Amino acid sequence: MQDRFKFRGLTKGKEPNKWIYGSLLWYADEPQIWDGEGNNYLVRSETVGQCTGLKDKNGTLIFEGDIVKINTHYNHLVCDDYEYDCESEKGYSLFKIIYDDDMARFGAERIKCVKWETHHYSLDYVPHNHKVIGNIYENPELIGGEEC
């Protein structure tokens, strides 16, 4: 299966809150994820997210609901080995990965930033310094961060 067509969700029932990855199925208006090994799992509908088909700098697949960190220098994205002139220039932004219905594509919505003003960007351009640092379901404390 191509990564872009993978889904994930948190299980409910006997083994609650376990991430399952695979194909999304619907049965009696409830989402299920088939793991490719003959197992179907009921999952919490609010946690179902599709894979963007992209990976972060460590090779981790990026899904809807993930939180990614991106290094910045003022209004520019920079790579990890960027040489800042001084410590006070260092910046970063945290983004929540979303599916943008209006544009029919994945995007990233800013939830916190230090020295970068962009509020939203498309994942059509993928900087090589994305790093998945969590998701909105297991790391809600990252969502309530400071605004710029």
C-alpha cells in the first residue's frame, strides 16, 4: 500500500488508545482500520487521520493531526545546520497538520512560533527540517502554546 493512502486511529473497546495503521473501512457508521494482517479495529472517529505521503527529516510519516517543528530565522525557513549570527536570532514554529478542504490538499496551521509570522502554509513545499514532535491527541499541551 502506498503511504499516501494509509490511515491511523486510536482504538476503542478492549484495547483502548492504541494506534492502528492501515486501510480505513466503515461498518455501521463506525470507522475501522484494517491492519493488512487480517485484523479490523474499531477506532475513535475523531482520531482518524490520513497520511500525507510525506516524511519528516527522520523518515517518520506525517499524518493529519501531527505537530511538526520547523526551524526559522526571522521570516525564513532554515535547515538544521544553518549558522545563526547570534543565539537571539534562533527561531522555530510549531504547526498542526490539517487537510484543507477548500484547497483539496494537506496544509499546516501554525499553533506556536518564535520569530516567524506565517500562519498557514501548504505541504506542497516541504522543507527538509520538518520534525514530527507529537500529535494533537497525545500532546494537547503543545496546542495551547504562545501566539506570536
